[in-house]
Amino acid sequence: MTVAPPAGRPGNYVDWLGLELLESSGDRVIAAVDLRPDHHQPYGIVHGGVHSSIVETVASLGAAEWYGERGQVVGVNNATDFLRAVRTGRLTATGTPVHRGRMQQLWLVEIRDADEKLVARGQVRLQNVPGDRFTG
């Protein structure tokens, strides 16, 4: 299934990415994307922002699922390393928690190509915002 946009917001960046959610829980998120030419930077390889966006999205989904009804989570840092250039094919991203605390979470996301080669990896630190404190 493709990640659905929030109610009242037709189409969004995650829709444009084409991210397909394969598994999602507060303990692990797996998503995939089929690469397209509009994911490329001028040299014909996937733009680093695409990798960073996948990392941020996968970590945020898992963190939000774990935090649940207590409130929302917001990313406060994304550090993504680009390890191997790719042009075409399907990428799979797997996110797992490194730390889940009262105020923050840290998630690690690895992106691999169809041959299971590590393409990019990133960590996202997220702030847990209690429901009564979230202002958008």
C-alpha cells in the first residue's frame, strides 16, 4: 500500500516519492520505492534528498506508531549518509528504533537496492510531543 496523505490534504510529498509501505509497527517499518527519472539529480543518479526523505518518512512512521495516542512526533535531526549511487530499480528501506524515551526517539534507517547492497543509511531524532502540547 502507498502511504496515504492526511485527511484534507490531497496529494503530498510522500505521494510524489511513490513510497510503498510494506510493514509498519512501532518496532520496525519497511517501505519501498521504484525509482523514476524525476528522482534524479542532474548527473542522472538518485538525488540525496530522495534518500533523506525516505529515511525521514520511515523513521517518522515508526516513531509515530510507537508513540501512538500520547501525541505526535516531529523530526528534529536527520543525518543521512549516501554510500552508493543508484539510477534505477527498487529500493527498500528498513527502519528500527535505537532509543525510545519519554521525550525523544532515535531511529536508524537503512536503504538497500535489489541486490541487498547498502545504498544509504540515516538516523532521525524525533521529539515526542504530548497531545495537549502540539500546536502544529
